[in-house]
Amino acid sequence: MSGLELQDVLNAHGIKLPLIFLSGHGRVETVVDTLKSGAVTFLSKPPSLDKLKEAIENALKHAKEIDEQKEDFRNWQSLTSKEKEVARLVSEGLLNKQIADELGIAERTVQTHRTMVYRKLDAKNNIEVYKILSKLKVLS
């Protein structure tokens, strides 16, 4: 199995790994295909130590971003439907009173939902909520 075939199998199973391809005879179309399929980089053999080190650092950074996105998604999924509504409105910068009016609920209820949103999303303020929701592409 070639590296590109392995990458296709991993992708088909939803396994996202920061792959670095090394090849002694990489054609342009192969390089393009690997990068389109999610590879972090493609290096020609033998790579310089600096290039290999940079590729590994980029792959580790990419893996960390993937893990953070998965955690953000799990956190988002832990919210109730009402907390998700409140989170979207919080991300727009609305005040508790405005959210209460919008949703037809008590301001105290909004405060409780906001507290849970911050706790579950591990956010400190509405800007952090906005960033998380933007990354997850759940904003309307």
C-alpha cells in the first residue's frame, strides 16, 4: 500500500492524523493529492534536519489544533438546546436582559444558562464563546 492509499484509508475511517510524506520521487500531482487529502507537508528524501524538524513541529501543532477542536465540539455537544441558544446570543454580545427578552424567559434563568455555557465551554467571557462557536461554525 502506498502512502497516499494509506492516507485515503485513514480519511475514510475518520482518522485525522498530521501526516508528513517523505518520498524520493514525488511527482507534483502526488504532492498536490497528499496535501489536498490533509497531509501537513511533503518532503523530498533525504530531507535536511531543519526541514524535518520544522515539519514535525508543524505536525504537532496541527495535532494539538485537532484535539482542541474535538474538545470544543464535545463541550458544545454537552450543552442543552436552551444553553446553545443562549450561547449564540451571548456570542453576539447581548446582555442578559436582551437575551431574556429574545427568548421569552426570566433574566435569572439566562444568568444560570450563561454560567453553564461558560463552564461547559471553558470560556471566560462572550468573546471566548464567540471564538469557540466561530471555530465550530455553529453561528447563524
